[in-house]
Amino acid sequence: MLEKLHATIQAIRPAIQADNGDIELRGFDEDTGVVTVELTGACVSCPASTVTLKAGVERILKDRVPGVTAVEAVGMGLESESVVSL
């Protein structure tokens, strides 16, 4: 399974790199089918990165790798955001 995930990510990478970004596979939860990736470079500040992740990367991985249910990004600063009560 991991080999197929790596191969698919490698097939996707050139398109993301063409826009000065990059993607790395960070993990796969076999129980839930969730793939974790890290988007870097221009993807970090790009407002369309969520669309790229869901409409592009997730769709391709679901089509090519049986068992994939979702794709989530890490390392984009999202985990450090917090809700502030006033």
C-alpha cells in the first residue's frame, strides 16, 4: 500500500512543483484510510492549496489507491492556530 501511495505522490509532484510548491507523503492510517501529506513552498501561502489538496490530490489518490478515504495536510501552520475568546 505504501509503495502505491509513494508512486502516486511522485506522479502528482511535477504538477505541484510547476507552481513552485511541493508535496511529501507523511503518513497513512490503515484503519481510517486517511493519508497525511505536507505541502511546502508556494503551497503554504497559496489560497488555492485546499482546493489542490481535496479536488486534486485526494481525488487522484482515491482513484489510484484502494482504501484511501481522505487526504489531510500537515505542516502548513494549521495545527498552531487557536481560537481566541474575547
